[in-house]
Amino acid sequence: MEGKNHYLKAAQRAAKWHDEYRNKMRKCKFDTIAVHGLYSMQEALDFNQGSIIEPMYASTSQAYRDSDEMELALGYQIPTWCYSRIANPSMYYLEGLLAMLEEYKTGQEASCLVTSSGMSAIRTAVDEFLHPDPKNPKKPRNFVATSQVYGGTFQQFSVRKGQEDGIEWRKVINSADMKEWESLIDENTRFLYGEMPSNPTLAFFDLKKVADLAHKHGIPFIVDATVATPALMRPLAFGADIVIHSVTKSLHTSGFGIAGAIVSRKNITSKFGNKDMKANFCGYLKLLPARDNGPNLSPMQCILAINDIRTLRMRMDVCSENTMKVSKFLEKHKHISKVNYLGLESHPLHKIAKKYMVLVDSEFETKDKKPVNRYGHLMSFEVKGGAENARKVFDAFEHIWRATDLGRIKSVATIPAISTHSQQGEEGRKAAAIPMNLIRLSVGAENPDDMIRDLEQALAVLDGKKKKSTSPEYSAGGASSATLRR
Ligand SMILES: Cc1ncc(COP(=O)(O)O)c(C=O)c1O
């Protein structure tokens, strides 16, 4: 027992040190937190050979000094990363970083669980509220969620939850209508869920009102805030219980891999679930359900994400401004019938978006100390003349990449009806308001004038002006005598 006491006391001292350091970091501004996270010089010197970058142990497991230490570690009585399905040092720093960014200036304390993808984050979060009632397993279960969601989420909710598990998805068609939300809730509703701004149509709603509504019914409110990122909107400030991110997108902008995150505030509202789950939702997920189900993220992906997140605020600022410029250009174009971008004053949801989408800490940069609005780098537009014209324009892009992707440092576009939102079928797309002539564009950090030029020449195809470009027959990657001429 002497040995165990030694480990337990050391763990207490370490917990105190880490709590104090976390509190010190919490007093820093958003950019400082984004750059440093929880990784301290002290830890670098004591445990990581002085490395200025967070550790990346590509190791399945951790070794222990003796059986006492192993027993305490596996019983979660001392800090441990034991096995990389449960924890890993790189995962710890990414989770600490995202929790601090999401809780920034919200008055909340957050915890985070990172997962192998945005989809696994959604599943891991919602499954906790959907277990059958042990006393009455046949009791119906439902959840209320916006219909304007990413296509993968649509499939998870309609096919996996609905068709396979018999759990009803009650769709909110017009998420700005609070009466519609309320009319769908009953005593079997497990949670409210919304994606905002939504992919690809930029649906938006009054976060605080929906959170209040959920709490009135004793259930949690879950928000997928992938498109906004914590640099532009932190839903915990307005009463959301749980925030979902596809870290794959703007957080991890380089496009090096897939990752997801769940961030929760302490003491979430839920009439379903046990006490520990409600007290610290992500902490509970990490130690129990995620340990058993295994949706973990690899250490390499954690480090790659950490590296991109350091520049999050500045990127969201620049990319939002670029998107605004591109949107204004498209809004006036003769071949475009509709532009979905929340930053445009003409957008019906602009006023409500203005309330929530604010560049974090921007009040320190303006003369009048007023914060500035930024609306992110996702937009979409409808091409006049239907699906065929949209495809012609899409096929003519030269610099804008054709890919089912968004949030990249490079501009990327897709036609949702034939890609990200094809599986949900025509009826599902109708519910999600996705027409065949819609092009989704995620504007990157290039000079926006170049992207506008690309759009201009692509749209000119509809005037019959564009010649089809031919591909080079060899890649420029190899050496040839042409190399000498350069
Ligand atoms: C808003 C939103 N949520 C979730 C996801 C799913 O994330 P992932 O592709 O990382 O699984 C996506 C993917 O496009 C998305 O756009």
C-alpha cells in the first residue's frame, strides 16, 4: 500500500499543478490559447526533451513502473494515457486546446473528446441520449433536429437511427420558426440538435431561444458548429450543452486528414442518462463509452490538427473577408439566381447571424472597440438555367478545386446534389432545400481577385465564350530536358 500511496500523492500534486497551469492559460487571449494550448515549457523540459512542439508518441500503450502503478492507472486513479484507444499525450493536448477555445469568454468550463471523424463525433454524442428506457425498452424514442444538415448527418439520422434503430428523427424544416421546434417536442424527445450555419445552404437560427426551449423540456441542445469554428461562434455562451466539430474542416484546414470533436459544458441538462454523464459529458464519454466503442483519433492526426489550429482566428478572418468579396461579385452576376452567404445584407437570416457570428477578440483591434462580424468561408449559389448550367460552370473552374470538401486553405467547390447530399435522394434534398443547380463554394486564403477571375471565366461558358482546356499528357513531377530550359 506504501507504493500506491506514493503514486496517489504524486498524482494529486500533478493534478494541482495542471489545474493551476490551465487556469493561467485561461486568462490569455484567444490567439495565445490557440498557439500554446495546454503545452507548457515546464512539461517540455521535464517530459519531452525540451521539444517546443507537443509530443507525438506513435505508441499503442504506456509502460508502468510496477503493478501498483498499473492498477491505479487502469482504475483511472492517477493520470495515465495507458492505451491509445483511450488516451494519448497528443490527444490530451488537442482535447485541452479545443475545450479552452470553445469555452473562451463563455463563462462555462468545457471538456472535449476528439474522435476519428466528425461523423463519429455526432454518433458518439447523440448515442448517449438514445439508449432504450431500461424499464420500458419498447417506449418510443425521438429527437428533434434541423433538416438542413450535412448529407452524412442526414443519412446517420434517417437510415442508422430511423430505419435501423427505430428512433424517430423529427425534422425541423424552417429552423428560424420557434413554433415549429416546439410543436415537435414531446415527453419521448431525447435532445434538440441543429447545424448552424448549415452545410451547404447556410441555414441559421436563434441559438439561445432553441437552448432555452430544450432546457424548458429538460433535454440537452447539441449544435454542430463546424462551419463557424470557435473563432466566430461559441455556442456554449448561449446555453448549448454540447458542440460538435468536424475538425477535418476549417480547424484542420490543410486537408491532411479526418478528425472530429465533441465539446461539452459541465452539468449538461438532460432528464436521460446518469449523474456522471451529466456532470462531465466528454470526460464520461472518454473514460467509458468511447473506451468501449473505440472512435479514437490517431496521435499523428492530433498533432496535425493542433498545428493548424494555432492560426485559426487569423485564417477565419481572412477567409471570411475573401468569401464576402466573392459573394458580392456573384450576387450581381447575370447568370446567378441566388447567393447563400450570411454576410450579405440581402440574406434573410443576416440579422440573426450578425448577432452570433463575431470574430473573437476583434474589439481589441478596432478604434471604437466594437467587435466585428465575420461570417465564415462557406457559401453557395444557384446557377440560372438549372442543373446542366451548374455543371458547365463547375466543370470550367481552373483554380477552384472540384472536391467534396470545405474549410480548406484552398478554394474548393462541389455540387451537393450529386455528391455530399446525393444519398438522401430527391425527397431528402427537398427537405434540406438543396436544388440541383446549387454549387457550394468554400473560399480559401488565395487572393480573392484571382478566385473572382476564375468564377468569371467559368460563368462565361454560359455565354459560349470558353474553350475547353486540354490536360497536359505528362505530370510536371519528373525531370526532362524541359527542366534545363527553365
Ligand atoms: C457540418 C458538418 N458536420 C459534420 C461533418 C462530418 O465530418 P467528417 O467528414 O469529419 O466525418 C461534415 C462533413 O462535411 C460537415 O460539413
